[in-house]
Amino acid sequence: MKTREIRIGTVVIGGDHPIAIQSMTNTKTEDVEATVAQIKKLTQAGCEIIRCAVPTMEAAKALAGIKKEITIPLVADIHFDYRLAIAAIENGADKIRINPGNIGGAENIRKVVDCAKSHGVPIRVGVNSGSLEKELVEKYGGVTAEGLVESALDKVRMIEEYDYHNLVISIKSSDVLMCVKAHELLAEQTDYPLHVGITESGTVTSGNIKSAIGLSLILHQGIGDTIRVSLTGDPVEEIRSAKLILKTLGLRKGGIEMVSCPTCGRTQIDLIGLANRVEEMLAGYDMDIKVAVMGCVVNGPGEAKEADIGVCGGKGEGLLIRHGEIIKKVPEQELLAALKEELDHWK
């Protein structure tokens, strides 16, 4: 679904632009050195927009130092204090995230909007199921998709009253199907770009499953302009997961796709260890190819034929396969090195 274009620093979202991958730092924003180091690590992993919590005036002022050292757009996450939003903008934030309902009334909203307008900074209006207004909970008999959408559009109108339309909307819930329904309803009622994510999704394992299901159901309908895979853990994992979700849905090209078999009683090499080492190695390559890591001779050679490059295990040894053709047989302990040599030659 086509949305209006919004510029966030050097990144444009909406329209025909690709879905942007976003994450959030978990360092203390006041610690400029640590925050910059984490943002650089995330950028290298493929993060395209980064958000930092701004709970204090010191954090707002730290944005200026952070901005000087990074290359991707910086978003300030603000709650409760409109002065922090203004300070964040004045210190270089490329976008601010606020809930207009919790920063102190119409006059404070106007002050934030006036500052954003003068600096050309977009505002992301964020609504979370955990903070849905009491009257909407009562109206809909609980926290519902309809209530989330009504809340989000109410907040949007608070800003539109001041003739500002440089907006992004996010509605998040830890309830996957509620989140999907809310996005479907919202997309029918607005053309503002949508930031999509399943909030509080959990640890790397459970969070990835919930996020993959929820984001895929939303994105496959053409809904969504930026995404975040919210995980309790290293935010670099969020980037890896987001890239894989987009690639699996055909929404992003580039990067190596790895396939590997689940192992069985026929496996006679340490396939699990090999697959993990291959996956780690592949992170250092920017190539649009498919690599297969297979465990035995039953399905291995056949599956590897569908990949550009593959390795297939035997008893203490394995085959290196290129486009379905066996290149050579090597001892098990040399399979990783042989695959790397082939990849380096491919480059």
C-alpha cells in the first residue's frame, strides 16, 4: 500500500522506497562513546535508522556528540517531557518519537510541533497496547485493534491541528494477531508511513518467532515502511532477523542465503557445528547467492544443486559443490576452509 514520502535525515521512507531496517540502542544515551560504538556495530550489520532513548536533558544534549560520529539517521525517543523533544531536535535528532497524549497538553504539543516544523524534523506518533487510554479500553471492552487505531489517529489529529503532516505512525502490541489486525485497519484509514514491529516480543528465540509471524503477515499485504524486530538481547540480532525476514518475503535482495538440513541418524559429520561456523563466516560477505550446508549423501547433493555453492558431508569427509557439480572431496576439518576459498574466488 503506497504511503506518502517522509525524509528522515538521509533516508526516505514511504512511496516506492524500500522498507528500512531500524533498531534501538540499549546503552545509556548520556554515554556518547558507548552509544556511538553500538550504533557503528549496528550500522555494519545493516541497520539503516537508529533510535535512542532520551529520558534526561543530559541524554538530549548527548545527541549532538553522537550525531557527529554516525552515518545513519538518529531518532530520539521521548516520553512525558516536551522540553526533551525540543532539546533533542535542537541537538540534531533526525526524527522524534512521541506520544502526544503524555507530554503535557495542547500548548506543549504545539511547542514541539513548531520546533519540528522549523527544523524539518518528522514526528513519529507511537501508540502501545500497554498504554492504551482507559476510556478506549472501556469503549471496546478491553485492549483491541480498533482501540489502538482510534488512539493512534486521535494522536495524529493532535499534531495535524497545527498544520503539520510530516508524520510516521507506529502501533505496537505484544499480541501478534491483534497487531496484524490493527495495521490492516490503520492502513485503510491513512497514507502516513507506518513503522511496524511486535513490541515486547521476547528473547532471541521467542521474539524471533513472534516477530517473523507478525511482520510477515503485515508486510506481505504491502503494509509497512520501516521495521524493527524487538528482541531482549544484543540489538545486532534484531538487524540479522529483520534482513532475513525481508529477504524471505522477497522484499530485499542481496546477502547470502544459507540453507542447511536438520540432521538425522545418517549424519556422520558435525553438521550443527559446521552450519553455525558457516553462518558466522557468511556474515562477512555481501553477495547475492545461495549456500547449502548438507549432512549426508541422501538429499545433500540434490539439495546442493539448487544452491550456487554447497558442501555435503559424508563419513569424516565432504564434497564441495558448485552449481550442482562436484568440485572436490575434502576431509571434514577442511570443509569450512574449502567453502571460504570458493567464496573468495567467487568474489
